[in-house]
Amino acid sequence: MSSAQVKEGFNKAIIPIMAIFALGASQGGVNAGLATMGAAFPEAGPNIGYVISMVALGMIPSGIISGAVTGRFIKYRTSIIAAIVLYIVSGCWPFFMGSGESFGMLLASRFVFGFAVGWSYPLAQALTFKTFDNENKRASILGAGMAFFNLGSLIMELAGGYLALVSWQACFLVYLIGIIPLVIVIFMLKEPERDSEQAAELAAETGGEVKTKIPPIAFLYMLMLTLIVAFAMPTILYCSFVLPDSAISGWVLSAMTLVGAVTGFTLGPVYKKLKKWTLPVAGLFLGVLYVVCALNAQPGSFNLVVYIATFLVGHWGFAIVIPATGNMITNLVPIGAATRAMGFNTAFHQAGCFLATPVATLVMGLLGAQAVTDLLLPCSIVIVVLGVLQFVLAGFTDMSKYDDGYGKVELHHDA
């Protein structure tokens, strides 16, 4: 797809991309049914939470594999359509499980479901990278992707809650929503050029070499994403232990999702002003607000208003860090490695989600803590330290060193 085609086809190109992004936050679609699942599988005990985290585990290998094979051995359209079909089938599969099925079978279906989500999600990021060559516009699109990610999560959580009133199996029917993105992709997504083709075209226009390697510094940014997510998630996961009752928890978590959706639309203007400093500012902001949040979560000094305010405002940083890392990767990686890089980025992101519970357990063990509220402050302090380290990393990142000319020349190759 040429740059001219990109500009003319902007509105059409963004619709299937956003539809794929909206399927990315599918873990929580069955949250409302966890209690009844626990009753149906008493042998699971506290491990019932793996019904959610197993999705993240499945996304880790699939993100890497998807980035490696899509555009090289499988067409983008074929890859995405197959992933969404698997999303629908594996997502709804527990609905057909009888009372005699094992908990292990349920977890296996969730791993396959995560594999499907992890296969399609990085391709939305890669398509954004490949379609929008202006870095400011790309930041805006990736931010909008985070907004649709959160809106998709909100819709699925609400629908899953109502379906869970029928039975724990019925809540899995929420994944039939995947039919909508499937139809949009089939009829609206055009097959993009391969990364190698775009890289060769760019090299011909600029007189440079064809670049296809992911620079090591990109993995440092991905690792920072893993760590921030792993240490931030306990504050989110355990907010129901801090708040007075489940009704307030539900409202606060719904408000958090809306904050995440609105936040996504701020990435474009924020990045335009801060550029490479966007990530460290967001990371440090998240850490500082979560520290205040943790201080007000302790039984002896609990302040409901301050806790909720800092929890929700601090979530701006969390909702910026995720797409801003993807955006930073697009500015460090040559277009010839776009799809592979986004696959790795998804894997590192989901590694942070999966590691959140082990990190919480480790911190509680090291501190000899008795209550989950005891781990919120140390985890938040770690985020502050990571935010400072991101300032150091950004300071040592010379953006001009990684400039391959993408977005600075008019490409005339016809798709």
C-alpha cells in the first residue's frame, strides 16, 4: 500500500484495525462467572483464577509465532481471519462442557483461546505500523486502539455478567461477539504489503540498505513493559480487598475501564509534545499515584475518596504505558521487522499480566505479609523506581540512530 493510498484510505483502514484491537481485552469477559465456576469445580480451589490468567499464558507464545510467520508464510488476512474463528470456537467451547468435564479441560480451552487472542492482537499493532507512516498519527492510532481495547473489555464484562446469571457455561457465549470483527475483517481489510517488500521499497527510495533486524534496545523497552505491568496489576487485581463492598468495587473497576478508554485518545497529543519522554513520564506518574493510593489503602489510614481518586487518575499512566511502548517500538524498529517486533511486544506485555499473581505472592512471602493490602506499597515503590529507570533509558536512546527513513519519503509502489 503506497503512502498516497494510506492517506486516501485512512477511514477504511482504521475500522478493521480497531475491530481487532477490541478483541484484545477478552480475559475478563467471564469474570462474573468465576464464583459459580468455583462451585462447579471445587477441586480447583484458589486456582480458579487461572481461568483468567491462562489466557495471558496462551498469548505469550502465540504473539511470537504470529509475528514470525504472518506476512512471510501466511497472508495477513488469512492469519487474522483464522485467529478470530479460533477465538469464537475456543471461547465458546466451555458452554458445551458437561458437569463431568475436568477443570484441566476448562483450562486447556482457555489456553487455546488465549493463543487465538495473542495471534490476532499484535497484527492490529503491526497493521498500524505498516499503514500509518507518520509517527504522530501512528501514536494517535495506537492510543485509539487502547481505547477500543478498553471499550471491548467493558462491553464483554457487562454482557458476561448478565449471561452468568443463566449459568457459568452461558457466560462463555459472550465470545460470540467475535463474529462482528470477523465480518468487518472479511469485508474491509485489504491485504497489506509484506514487511520485506516495504523495506525493499524504502531502501530503493532512500538509497539505503534493507533493514530487517530488531535492535536490542527495543527489547529493553519491552522488558520495562513486562515489569511495570507485573507490579501494577496487584493494585488493580486486589482493589476489591480494599474497597468496602463488591458493589463499590464493580463501579470503580467500570470507571477504571472508562478511564483507560478515554486515556487512549490522549496518547497522540501527549506523544506529539513529549516524544521519547512519554513513557518515563507515564511510568513515573503511575508509580507516584499508586504510592499515594497504597498509603490510603491501609486499614489504619484508609481514605475512600483519596484511594478511589488516586486509583483512577493513576490509571492514566497505566493505560498510556501499554500503547506508548508499542509506539516506541515502531520508532526504534525498521519497517522490515514490523510484524515480528509487534509479536514480541505482545508476548512481553502478556508476560507481565501472567506474572502479576506470582509477583504478588513473592512480595507477600518476602515481607511476611498477612494481607494483600500489605503488598500494594512495595509494588508501587518498584513502579516509581522503574519510572526513573525509564528516564535513564530514554536519555540514552538516540532516536536518530534508528531512523530508517520510513515516513519521510513518498513510496510509489502499488499494492
